[in-house]
Amino acid sequence: MVKTRRVSAQGSADAVMKSLRIQGISFEGPFCTPGKRVVFVVENYFFLESELVELLAETKLDRDGIQELAKRLGAANPRQ
């Protein structure tokens, strides 16, 4: 069995924020919803932390990756 390194929830949020800051991508958050979900506002779109962590793991957490994710999720109406 292969052991995998598990990153804590806070570590995941920190890694996402660090990557976004380094790239100069605007974001707000993280915020916790009443349903205990962690969300970010990135480039005026709402994303779950897990979605951004997945992009980071795939080395796609950049402007192009964020735009592609927004399209995939059908985020036709960004936050105004």
C-alpha cells in the first residue's frame, strides 16, 4: 500500500492563497458557508476550496485554469 501525504484543511487553504498571491490573482476569502463549506471568490467567481485545491494539484491554478473551471461549472453570471 502506498502512503499518501494528507494536507490539513487549513494547509490546503494556505497553499491556494499563497499560489494566488504569487500570481497576482485577485481573491477574497476563505469564507465558511452556513453549510460548513469553505469558499473563495476568485476573479469574481465563487469556488469551493476543494475545486481550487484540485486545480493546484493539477498545476492548473492560474488564470486560464480558473476561467476553464468557471466555464465547466457553468458560472455564466460572475459576482457583480
